[in-house]
Amino acid sequence: AQSVAQPEDQVNVAEGNPLTVKCTYSVSGNPYLFWYVQYPNRGLQFLLKYITGDNLVKGSYGFEAEFNKSQTSFHLKKPSALVSDSALYFCAVKVVQGAQKLVFGQGTRLTINP
Amino acid sequence: DTEVTQTPKHLVMGMTNKKSLKCEQHMGHRAMYWYKQKAKKPPELMFVYSYEKLSINESVPSRFSPECPNSSLLNLHLHALQPEDSALYLCASSRSGLAGDNEQFFGPGTRLTVL
């Protein structure tokens, strides 16, 4: 089965420090990978995606993610964290089952401390 | 317009009530989705409509009934729900249900409480 895993339930980072939110995938074939962010009582917002091409993908709000095929990882990164980055982050993989569907990881709660 | 809108924002209903959730997008997207999300958990896919046809039903109980009247609208009809159905219901859309590289755009959700 195609899936993603987020090994950390929670990540705490000091404001101004770099942040990393981890995601590993298990898919057959070429993966289509996505990162979404969810603020309290809100829907999910798309951050970035990897389809093909450059392994370093740049997205919204200064976030980027590095696709690593040998390590089957797609970690989300930001060079300098802001308190406003505190939210719930989901990694997802696109699965083909008739139509397309997203399979989400369990989510990582990111807290940026002032 | 790059928004997915959902109404109502909050809904409280009894187990014998009938209610409907509505979702609308004007981005010309041809795939629309319903998800259920419990607190601190990832969204769980319920239904996918592609070109106004139901293409995925993730074995959802029949007390949930989706409807796609046209390419911009998606409804979820609710009847005889259980308290465990209380959750945030999210609607999403994407440009196509067939191409793998389309990201999904999510609405803000409807917070449903079943008493």
C-alpha cells in the first residue's frame, strides 16, 4: 500500500532557528508528494509539491522541501522559523484508485517558541 | 476566485434530523472531494467526484449521501447520524481528478456536532 509516515508527533523550534518536519514515503513507481499546513479550526492550505525534476522544491511562506529518493524522504524545511509558522503539518502522497486521492501522514504539530 | 467555500461553518443536529452541507468553488475544477477530520488526526477521504460523477466512495455509511448538482457545487446530505460522526467536514477541489500533479484546494470546513 502506498503511504507516508511522519515520525514526529511534535516538533519545537526557537524563533529564528531553522526548522525541519520529517516525512518518509512508501510508494511503487514515481511518487507525487505534497505538504499541507492546517491552522486551528481551519481547512488545509497547500504549501508545495514534488512531481518530478529538481529535488529541492520551493513553496509558499518561505518553505521548501527536499526529495531524496535513496532515503525515500520528503522533509519540509524553512531557514528561519516564525512564531506564525506554529500549526499542524501534513505530508501526503497521491494514490491512483480509479480517480486520484491523497493519503495523508498522521501530522506533525510544529510549535515555534518566541 | 481561488476559494473553496463551505456552509454552514457550524452545525448542531440531533440523531433524527436531516441536514445538508454545501461546498462551492468557481475555479473551474472538475474534481471535488469530501473528507472527515477528527481532532488532531489527518483528514479521511469519504467521496470523490470527477467530472460530476462519483468515482470513489470509501465505504462510507449510507447515512452520508453526496450529491454533485454541477461542476461548481458539492453537497453532503446527512440523515440519522450518530454522535461519533461529530467531526470537521472538509471539502476540496482540484483541477482534474485524473492528472496526478494537481494539488487540492480545501475549504475551511463545517464543524458538525451530533447530539
